[in-house]
Amino acid sequence: MRPLVLIALAACSSPPSAPANDGGVDAQDEASLDASSEAAFVEAPHPLPPPIPTNGGGVLANAQIVVVTFANYTYADDVEAMADWVGTSNWLAAVGGEYGVGQTSVLAKVRIPTSAPAFTKTSDFSQWMISNVGSALPSPPSASTFYAVIFPEGETFTDPDIGVMCSAFTGYHDAIASEYAFAAIGTCPNDQPNLTDLQQVERVFSHELIEALTDPFGTGYAARDPNDPWSSVFGGEVADVCNGYFDEDGFLAVRSWSNAAAAQDRDPCEPLETASAYFSLGVPRTVQHQSAGTTATYTFTAYANAPTSDWTISIAEILSTYVPTVTLAPKTVGNGDTATLEVTLPANASGAATILVHSMHAGDATYALAPIEIVAP
């Protein structure tokens, strides 16, 4: 990404059939009723989630990974093992296959015997990469080389524009011209709930990896249309716009955007641990324009692609340089219900405010994202 800132069935016997004249429902009738209920379900009209477009550049079709760690790094064995696993994993096929990303391989595992250097600008880290590739780090055999540089907990890595690692961001990826891609990956305990310290690292590693594979040089797959609200969801790359995780062979990896699933009105974030109904709020695919100092009300329809219980909607975050006043009601919706968003812009509002709405059942580890962008001219 560009900066990551800132997922028992009880056994019983069938009841005896009721007598024909007592109004009971036998098993055959019950099955018919279930089928009728399914057939009666009609998904509420809504705009489909957008595809994440290509920007004319390529992907890393068969990337060669260089894993770089520093002295006495606690999880060196683990991240090296994950790099080995990725190449033939079901996860990589699911998140990269449709974009032309094939199997990866590990070119080298480099353990630098000194502590990680301190960086106060991302440009300094880029220069460090240039200085070390070809000496401490192997030269790239092709432009499909990806260097994953893992920083230990407590590192000093800051940038005046994106902030402090493990506070404002946990990792990012970049490239040196079109020669090779690289990423800074933080070790950030407690960054995300319900993950172990190692899983925190696996999360960032997999996030930056799939984004570097699909958008290695800033010209690959990413939403970058100023009229598309999804372009304002963090970096607009395939892992930025998704949430949740996929467990495989003891490794944790992020879910990532699937254009194919979005086009088929399925959950666009893959892979799925278990198939289930996808539900969200049908928000417009273009920005909304509103004058500074005014209040406007927007109405959206909730939808589900299969029968499911009502779910909660909430404003999770507002990405803006100014602070609008925002209310969303009701808090619980079902397929076909409407929700209203009232937005009051301050008198000094200028530019975009992106409002991120989450849809989820209580207790769910994942949510569906709906971005609404209000632009004050």
C-alpha cells in the first residue's frame, strides 16, 4: 500500500408427522416452506461495489522475495517460513490469481547482524535500500524482485508526512524506479485486537506483499480516481479496502479485494473462511458535493445478497482535514431498509471528507465497508 494507517450442530431426530387434520407441518411441507421462503427473497437494489482498476502498469507475475531481518529478531524463523509458504498457498491463488499474480519464490533470507538503523524520512529508507542492494542484499535478478524488510519492535522509523511506525502506520511498500519493489514492515504488538504478536507481523507482511505484487510501481491495481470514494480509503489498493483474515497451514494472512467477486455481487474481500450472506449499505459510487457551512441528508438502502438477520451500521471513521458533524440512523437495518446520513460541514470546510460506514452482525470479526465521500468545493 501507500501508507497503511491508518477481521455445534445439535443432533436430533425428526418429529413424527402430525395427523392430516390437525394443521401440523410434516418434514416435506417444511422443506417446501423453506424453499418458498428462499424463492421469495429479493435482494434490494443497490450499486455494485466497484472494480479496483489497473492504472496501466504491470504486476509481479512470479515474484522473487528477499526476506530481510536484523540482529536477534524474535520472529526471523517465522517470517522466513511464511515467505516459503506463500508461493504455493491457496491464499496467494485466491488474492492474486485474477490479477495475473502467480507463484512466488524466495530468492534469499538475509539476517543483517546489526541493529535496525533509525529513519526519520521514508526517503532515507529508500536511500538505504539503494545503498545495500548489491552489497548486504542480493542484486535483483529481475524487476519482479520484492524486498521485505522487517523492523523489530521499538524501531525508530518516522516520516513527517505519514507519522510514526506502529502508531500512524504499521508498514508501507514502495519501489526504486521500475527496478524492484520493497516494503518496510513493522513489528507492532497490540496493533489489531485478538491477534498474537507474531500474527501482527504476519498481517502486515501479507498486506504489503499482496499490494506490492498487484501494484509494485504505483501503476498497477489501485483506486486513484478522485471521483471514486474508494480512492480515498487509505491507499485504495487491494488490501487497503478489505478487512479480516484467512488462516492456512498455521499462517495468518489478510483478505484482499476481488474484482470478480464484486462483479458477481459476492463479498469482494477474499478468501472467505465460510460462505455466508454478504450485506452492506448501498452508497453511491461517486462523490457527493455539499457547500461549506450547510447541512444535508443522504438516504441509502441496505441490501443483502441472501437471507440474513438484521445487522448494525455505524460510522467507523471519518478521513478529513476538517471535522464534519455526522449522524447515521437507524443503527440496525435489514435488506430493503433505508438509512439516513445527516452531514453538517463547518464553515471553513474545503475538500473531501470520506465517511467509512461498517455493516456487521454483533460479535462479527469482519465487516462490510461502505465509503461515502462529501466534497466541499
